[in-house]
Amino acid sequence: MEAKQQASSALQDLIVINNDRCEGYRTAGKETEDPELKTLFNEFSVQSEKFVAELRRFAGSDQPKKEETKNTGKLYRVWMDLKAAITAKDRKAILSSCEFGENVAKKHYEEVLLHAEGVPPEALEIIRRQQTNINRAHNIVKSLRDAAK
């Protein structure tokens, strides 16, 4: 695969991962009755929408649809709905599910940065900044999960 095509594919993957993340946090926000978590989950969902907009500038002409997600993301959200129902919307269970999603996003960002041939320097700056924010979100979610009873 030529470097330009590989870069476009990597950027498209990050767009889809952020679509998943956005939808995952929307789902999590619906599953909790905790106002602090609702606010946090909304913030992370909006953050992913912004990330998608930034990435679309570099992704080329064959871009994922606005709502396109990975099948694994859809299955993850169904699992999250089921788990929330079973655990009676337990704070720790919801945060554990969110941490799982953040781990998936972190992995995709790491992979893209490991194989960044052909990605424009301006896009790499944005990806690195987004990765920092994804890592920060992961740490917040993990900290809240660890503190939950």
C-alpha cells in the first residue's frame, strides 16, 4: 500500500474510532443517573465530535459517513446496555465499560502513530494532541472507576 493511501486509511480509522467513542459516551450518559458522569460523558462525546472534524480535513475523498462506526463498536454499545441493565446502572460497571472503550481508542492512536508514513506533519500534530487528550480521558475514567464502590 502506498504511503498516501495508508495515511488516508489510518485517518479514516481514527474517524470511525472517534465515531464509536462519541456514540459510546452518549450511551454511557443514558445509562447513568449520576449528574457528574452525565456531564463528563457529554464532554468526551463532544470532544470526539471535534476530533472527527479535525481529522476529516486530512482523510481524503473516500471518508467514512458521519455516523459510521465499527461493528465492534456497535457490539460494545449493545454489551454496555446489557451490562448496565444487569448491574442496575452501577457506577463502577459503567466506568469500567468506558475504560474499555478508551483502551480501544488508545490502541488505535498508538497504531496510527507507529505507522505514520505519509501522514502530513500538520495531521500528525493533531493526532498527537488528540492522543494526549484520549490518554487524559482514559486516566480520568480509570481514576473514577477505581474510586467507585
